[in-house]
Amino acid sequence: MRRKYIRVGFTPAQSSELWDRWRKGEGLKSIGRVLGKPSSCIFNHLRPSGGIRPAERARSRLALTLAEREEISRGLVVGQSLRSIADALGRSPSTVSREIERNGGPARYRAAGADKRAWAAARRAKACKLARHPRLCQAVARKLERNWSPEQIAGWLKRSYPDNQAWHVSHETVYRSLFVQARGVLKRELLAHLRSRRPIRRSRHASAKGSGRGQIPDIVSIRDRPASVEDRAVPGHWEGDLLSGSANSHMVTLVERQTRYVMLARVANKDTHSVIEALIGQARKLPDELCKSLTWDRGKELADHKRFTVATDIDVYFCDPHSPWQRGSNENTNRLLRQYFPKGIDLSVYSQAQLNKVARELNERPRKTLDFETPAERFNACVASTG
């Protein structure tokens, strides 16, 4: 028997958060981790509008309201003339007449149904300038085929036709006509002629800088980390990361490189203050000899790493961009943690005691890389030797 899959969409709140994060420059995977959905779902939600947030719908101030339609309905029931109904509403008699005729005539008019149909009709696509001017559209398409950018095309049109507003079009209109295929103006194949060749519009903040990378002051590269850390010869060197769940929930994960000993910390938020406080709290539980360094990725949650170093005397090193293998032990541990905390689960519901219990279970598992000793056994031996 074939398994049936239920397609789960986005609630209005989730959709709003998705668009807010996309506008800020967050990537598909990052947004997916927060909302508990695969990146493909995020992409499919963005694609129909080309990555451009649809405008919030609002009724025109000139349109009839539901209350006015209810007045029309009541007037028809008691036999009022159209002119007297229009006078009571302060509307033109022709407005009332067309409203009634559009919705079944006096005998079949119903206010709620008329209002619903009017709201649905207002969603019809409004033709953009390129759709209204086929020759202009053809000229833009030809220039795109020659690998001109939309900004170059817009500038060329203004210079070539300075006195003809009909031949002026903004570069934003060209971009929207390419990315929003529902407009039916410029063919999707022309996207291949843009420099980025992206299928959807990205936020102007979507860059290494905009996502938080590169904003960490006084960063110390992993390449400056001592060789003794690299070969795991000495205990006390840690790798760290944030494990993310739904509803913008997170936890700190720490792994000691030599023993694979795991520590977990609950955080209220992923802002740098919350994460640094959690790291300081975990570091103070350990002997000084087992707190030598911490390796992290380029996430801006560690922007205040200097305060952490001052409070704990632990050096912080940062991985190269897009290089998770440089924190291999931590990445592997995060995968193990998904057995306890599946993707899409709200991590904020777990107490610190519950996180400690999960960490203890992991630390008491025999590990092949440790010749089937447990991380707890190796770590306790290190603690004993420092004592």
C-alpha cells in the first residue's frame, strides 16, 4: 500500500517570519532550520513571487465596504429605490446599480457573498508596463539576450528616448518581470542572461556580510590555532556550535576534541549576550587545565568573543567560511543529537536538567574512535590527571 503524504503549508505567522528573514538576507537552510522545514519548502514558498515579497492586500478607500453592502441588502428587502439607498450611503446611484447587477440582481443579492466576490476579483493581476507595451517588451528582451543588465537597459532607454515616457522603464520593473513569471511578460530563459543567473530574487543583505559573517571584531582564524590542538594531543580544546529548532529556539553544543566529551547549554536566544553567558557558565564547571581553546564557526552569536576570553581565559578561534569540516567532532555530535532532538522540534521546551541528561547518555556511549571507551571515561581520566 502506497504511503500517503500530507502536504503542510505555512501559517500566516510562519509566512511573515519567512519573508522577514529572507529580506534580512538569511539563507534557505537557515530559515528552514528556524521554521522546522526543509530548504526546498522554503524555496517553493518564495518562487511563485520570484523571491519578492507580495504586497500586503488592502481594500481601496473607494470600494464598497461590507457594512455598505449590508445596507444595500436591507434596503432591497424593504423595497427601497436604488436612488434612496445610494443617498443613504452617500454613493452614486450608478455605483449601487452596478453592485447589484454584478451579484445576481435585487432578488438574489447577498451582502456577504458580494463582498467575498469583490475581494477575490481584486486579486486579478494588474498589467505592468512591459505587458501594456509589447514593442518596449521586445526591446528589453533583445537587450537581455545581449547580456545587458536591467540597469543598463533602463539607462539606455532614457538616453535614447528622452522625451518619450512610454519608452522609459525602471530596472526594478525588468527584474520583477523576470522573477515573477506569473506576469507572463519576459520568458524565464532570459534569467540565464543575468550575471547572477539566480532563479529567484535575493535580498540586498544576502551576502557573507549580511548574514553575520565578517562582522566579528578581532577575529582569530583557525589557521592560527596551535598544532597541539590540531592533532588532538592535548585535552582541553573544544569545538562549539548552535543547534537550532523551530520557533527560533537554540541550544549550545560543545565537544572536547580529544575525548569527544559533550556539554549542552540552554539559551533563551541566539543573540551574542545569551550565547556568551551560556558558554561562560559551562566553562566555569570545568577545571582550568581542561579549558584552553574554543573553535566556532563564523556565526555572529560569538561577536562578543573577547568578553568570553576575558571571563574564562579561553582562546577563541574561528573556522573559515563554509567549512564545517573544520569542526568535525562538533558536526558529528550534532548529528547524534538529532536522535534526541529531531529537526523541527521546539528546543525551548527542554530544561537544562533534560539537556544534561542527554549529554550524559552520549558521554556514556562507547565510541569506535576511542577504541570503544566512552567519552566520560576518557574525560574523567583527564580530570584525574589534572587533579
